[in-house]
Amino acid sequence: MRQHILRVQAQTPIKTVQVKSEEGKQTAVCTLMVQELGGKWADSLAVQLYGDMAQKVYQPGELIVAALRFKARPVDAERIFQDVTADEIVRLNEFTNTIINNNNEEETLF
């Protein structure tokens, strides 16, 4: 598990799904599209959020620190997919609402 500072790009609507390990139990799930810091060409990730984390609303442009779990799984004989799941998310905007951009200018996040 690794911690990453990320910028939120988008969040999908919350869905309710059945929990496989517990019959009859449901949990909330959504996908958070995030981008690593480093400009417009930095890597983007689709991160799955479950339970209470999926219930929270994240705004585009918001900075977060996320503990992410990466897991690869085979889909068929030729393809492997990577699942990215958040174990914990902390909003950086709770501490500051400005950053310094590449031109050393102060930029308001929200």
C-alpha cells in the first residue's frame, strides 16, 4: 500500500452492490478519477471507493492524500487488469485552499 497526493478529476454516481462475503449485505461503491501531480500529462487513475468513503463527495480540483492498494488480476489468457482501491483518503483542502503553480503564482483551489 502506498500513499499518493492526487488531484480529483471526477467522481461517478454512487451505486449499491451486494457484498460477496456476506449474504444479504450491501455496500456503496463509486469510482474516483484522480491525477498525480505534475501537470497535464501526469498519470491518471480510476480508484474504487467502498462503504463510507464512497458516500463522500469530492470536488474536481480538490487535493487529497490517498492510501491506495494495487492488485492485478487476469481477465483471460492475454489480458491482465489492474484494480486500484482506496483504503484511506484525507482531504488536503481541509488544511489549505491554495497552491503555488509552476510560475510561482498562488492559485486558489476552491
